[in-house]
Amino acid sequence: MILNTELESKGNLFPSKIISYRKDVDTFYFTTENYVVLQVTVRRDSVLRFRYSTKTIFDNDFSYAITKYASEGYNHLELEENDTHYIITTSKLICKIAKKDLRKSIYEVKNGELICEDETGFHWEESYEFGGDIVKMSKVSQDSEAYYGLGDKPVHINLKGKRFENWVTDSYAYGRDTDPIYKSIPFYVGLHHSKAYGIFFDNTFRSFFDFCAEQRNVTSYWAMGGEMNYYFIYGPDMTDVVASYTDLTGKPHQLPPLWSLGYHQCKWSYYPESNVKAITNKFRKLKIPCDAIYLDIDYMDGFRCFTWNKEYFPDPKRMVRELEDKGFKTIAIIDPGIKIDMDYNIFREALEKDYFCKRADGPYMKGKVWPGECFFPDFTDPKVREWWSGLYKELIEEIGVKGVWNDMNEPAVMDVPGKTFPDDVRHNYEGNRCSHRKAHNIYGMQMARATYQGLKKFSYPKRPFVITRAAYSGTQRYTSTWTGDNVATWDHLNIANIQAQRLSMSGFSFVGSDIGGFAEQPNGELYARWIQLGMFHPFFRTHSSGDHGDQEPWSFGANITDVVRKFIEIRYQLLPYLYTAFWRYAEEGIPILKSLVLFDQEDPHTHYRNDEFIFGEKILACPIAEPNAKGRRMFIPKGEWYNFWDDELNIGGEEVWVDADLDSMPIFVKAGAIIPKYPIQQYVGEKQIDQLVLDVYYKNGKETSQVYEDAHDGYDYKKGRFSLRDLKLIGKKKSLTIQQFKSGKYTTPYDTFKINLKGLPFKIAKIDIDHEVLDLRKLKINGDNSFVVTKEFNRLHITAK
């Protein structure tokens, strides 16, 4: 492989033949003549860990990515030996390890088919400059194999034929194919012969992935230090691979507060207080729903974190309370750079406690950011994280800010080569002291973790809400994210769609983009189309640079305002559907957004589809991503799908033209789905929800939907105070039945349901609820087959004449 490095090395080294092995419960150790040790740990029947040492002994086994809550255990485990191989077998996998060189091949137990095999396998170079090894792994690319994942890479959804670098980077106004950018998520999914597996290379050094770019039949990955340490995850379904990876690296520690799934408005910057109030008042005047308003760096005193500019915001506690009275939650930005200023108590305290990062020979790491010259806390030190979390007491508990947005935490440093810390900066790394070469990719993650811990403490009994720009695998446990400083172009709308899908299949579903673009300014058409896409992203926020003009929903004329309002209102109607999808993500690791290949990996047509995606389990969406469009061609996956706007039934499995003027976009609902809806609100909690709307899409067959509810904030749901409705639809030619199975101890504020029947192929003659026949005259069935059920039910049965 070509190695993009100037490091002096001895060239590639390879393991020799195995001379011994031993077993320790679920872990096997294979030692070679030249002192290479392969450690194989069976985490689950479908999850194997491979770890290599080139010096006989292993370093301390520590990872920021792996959660202590990850599932473990297996049903079957045995080791066999023949003349050429050691063979490890679980109930799902067979792993063969060659005695001559440690090369591995992995097969499915069920039918013996090959899933993944080493090409050269493990090899390494010794680095003279830094010591340690440059560790490498190469795999055979199987026939027609496709590759997905790697986080927020702004490229085609299928990674085949490309090479990537993982080095968290401040990438202002990045473009298509820019690499690297803001996140390092060294996880990918391979798919061939309708079977999927995943590789998670848990190495925080600068790493590279080559998906058949250098050699058409070889996939490889390598890192500039550390261990060759990776997890193999088998499906065979892609969704199971992603769910298992998310289980391994961590699901969100709690559900988000429901308001955080509403619409958010942000700009660099809204100040002074009168401007903030003018913006929020106009949202309410124009009846455009909005739940959150953001304060960027200008709210601070000289950009000093945890301070307020008293000229712009003379009484922040009063202002935040008044905003909350109108339904707005205030979100404040916090950056990692602490201004060098002995009159600044936070700087002075961190200096006294020795909490700042230092260079190799002792000086503090000094860099220029927004406040000017700054020092930077070492968030890899538990004491520093505890201190940092405590700094949020005033902001959250006393002033009442409801969320925090961590920016510039790559860490970004201005006006220096590489725009970040030099390699020689030292970090605590939970007592495993190291250089910035190892800690760089997790710096932002650990800042977000410390912020999360502070907000969880001081927001209690409410849930915390944190946003981060930089991330490593596992950051989804603590925070939401967005795709960074994008640009107001049509291509960036396309990129945002792909990035959100890719992050979701990389374990990070709470994601969105800067709607409309951060840099430059969109026209009204682009902004409206971006709102339409953003409506389907879990994190739904307009964010722009004040350098390029206004970017509020009313900034582009009345016609655009009406379109934007319409789609934000749809988002608020779909909140119970999205909240249910988030519950599945938090419980099972099922991504909220699914690329078509995740939805139907059997169909090769889905393997290269960028634009279409599944929102939750039942809704198909496809943005309009070019100007002056009256519609677009899109691929509808297999099955039956109803047009969201006119309820026309479409048979999937092919590409079709879909009309979509500016006030519309292609949206389809899966036949058999039951979609829960709320009334339109100006903010979450504005109205008491006394009736749940259920849009029921007829299917001649069976389909199951779910509705999850709880108090929408707080932690009572973890004590069983939730409501889960499993809704089973059974459709026949002359009847439709909805069976409801309820669990949980939470009583929903509603006990009536508005039923909207879509696509019903017969005229209703009789309706019975729990075997009680209803009087159709009193039920007042409308011409659109809608009616209200005024009580909870277990079984709703509708029959034809």
C-alpha cells in the first residue's frame, strides 16, 4: 500500500509462523516466532475482537469508544486445530487462523460461506521518529463488495474506490470530497452476496482507509501509531451490524427532551438582547413553530467562556426566563479555548490546578482562538472533566440555559499549520499518558462528555441537551451533532443529505446540518428546499454566518415563508413518530435515518442510491436538490408506498418521476403503516395533547407500527413510566383490523384517537371496537374515511358491505 507519510521506517514487517497458543475463558492468544501475538476475544457469537502486539506484551487495554454497557456473551465457543489452521467457532461464525502467518478468514456457520478474509493481513512498520509502530491491515475485497460508513465524509454513500483519512479537522466551507473534516469514526460496513459485516478499527491515532483505491481487490486500513485493534461484527443484515456497533460504542444515555426535536434558530450572532427578542417575537407573530434560540460567541465578555457581555445582555437570567415564558429554550455556545487573563477567574483557577495542556518540554499549549491567546484544558484528565462540568452551574442551574453547543473542539487553533495542536502536546488520557498524536481525535469527544456531565447534573430533573462539532466513535452516548461549517449551495444540500445518512449508519443518529448553509447566503428556493430536507433530520436547525445576510424563515419573502412554515408544521405533527424512532435508536441502536441499502440490501439498485432515505421505519423521503425543479426522478424501494400528499398507491422496485413544486417534496408512506401525529404547536408543550391522530395506510396483509410516549422530559421513563403501543394492522379485501397491545406504566394525556383511513378499498359498513358495534350515524364518518374513537381500545375492526 502507499503510505502518505514522511516518517522514517524500516519498511513492512510481517508475522512469522505460530509457535504457541493459550486460552483464557473467551480469549485466545497466538504467538509467532518473531514475537507477534494475536489476541482473539469472542465478545458475542457475532462479534470478534482482534488485537495484535509486536512486542509479546500488550499495552494497557483502554478505550474511550467502548461502552461498559456493551452486550457480551455467547452461546457456543470451541477451538479446533488441524495441520494448517486454528479454528475458532461460535454459534454464528467460524474464524480460521493460518499457522504460517496469522492470516484469518471468517465464515458463516449457517452455510459455510466466506464473509471476510485477510489479504496480506496484519503487517507493520517501526517508526524511528516517534517510536512504536505504524500498524496496517489489508483485506480481500470480495466480488461486487460495497462499503459504507466512516461518519461524516462528504462523498458518495458507497465508499468503494476511495481513500480516506481520519484526523478531526476544522474544515470551514469544506466541499464535496474534502477529507478529513470534523469527525473520526473508523467504522465501516462491507456488503457482498447480500451479507453484511462491520469493521471497527478502535485506534485514535491518525488513520487511513483504502477501499480498493490503490488495488482494485484490496481494502486496507492503517494508523500512525498504537495497536492494530479492531472488532469484526457480523449481520448478515446491515441494520444488525449498525445496531451491534452502536451497542458496542454506546447508545444515547437517555432520550432527548422532546423540545430538542423541534425547530431551532441560530446565527453568528444574535445580539444584543433586543435583537434576540425581535427574532423570537417574529416567530410567534408569524406563527412559525420554534423551540430554541441560540447565542453564539458574542454573548460572552470578550469571548471568555462562562461569562456574559453585560452591555449586550444586562440581565441574562431575566432574559432567559422571559424567552422560556414564550416557549423558547436558550442554547449557549462554549468553546475549549480559555483566554490568558489573570483577571479571569476560570483561567486563574485552571492555571493554579494545572489543568491546561502542556508541550513536551513543559510550556503550556498556547494558541489563538476567538478570545485571542488561549490555553486549553486537558479533557482527557478525569479531574479536569469534573472541574469543567462544575463550571456549568451558573449557566444552567441559575440562569436557566437549556442546552450547550460545543464548537471549535477539534481542537481548532487559528493561524498555525494544521490548525490544531502540535504533535508533542501531552495528555493524561485517563492515566495512560500520551502525545496529541493519540489524543487529538478524542479531544472534542471528551470535552462533549464533560459538558454532558455538567448539564446532566445541573439540568436535573430535566434531561441534558448537548451539541458537538468534533467526535470520535462513542460520542453519540453524550451528545447530538451537526455536519459543520457548510456552504449555501445546492451541492451542499446534497452533501448534507448524504452526511446525515452516513452518520446514522455510523451509530450517530442525532444529527443535522446547518440549514441553508453556514457560509454565504442561499436564495429563497434553496433555503426552502433545505428546510424540507432538514425536517427529516433529528437535529433541525438553521444556522448561518452573519457575514452573509439574514437567514430566518421570513428572510426570503412571503411565498418562501409560507413554504417553510408548512414544513416546520409537518415536523411538529410528526414529533410522536420521530420520538418513537428515537426510542428505538436509544433502546436497540436502530438508526433513525436509513439509506436505501440499509432498508433493502438484497436489491442491488439500492447499493449506490444517495438521495432517497427512510425516516424512522415507515416514511420514504427524497429531497429536491437542484434549482427550478418541478419534481424529480427517484427510486422507490420494493413494496407498496402511498404518496404522502394525495394518498396515491405506488408499487416500488423502480425509478419513477415524482411531481414536486416548491411547496412540495417527494414523501411516501409504507403501506400498512400507522403514523401517529400531534396537533400543530408553536413549541413543544404549548398545547395539552388530548387526542392522538393515527393515519392508517391500508394494506392487504400485515404490518406493525409502534407509538412510544413518556413525559417528554425527565427520567421517570427509566422506572417504567412510559407508554408503548404496538399497533398491528391486518388488512383483507373486505376488512381492516387494528390490534393494540399496550405496555408501560405511563398514562398518556389523551385517550381519544382520530383515525384517518388511507387507501381503504371498500365502503365501510360496520365498525366494532372491542366487539362493541358502533352506530355509524353517531360516529360521523367523514368523506375522507376519518372518525374519532373516544376511548382506549384493544381491537378496532372495520368491515365492508
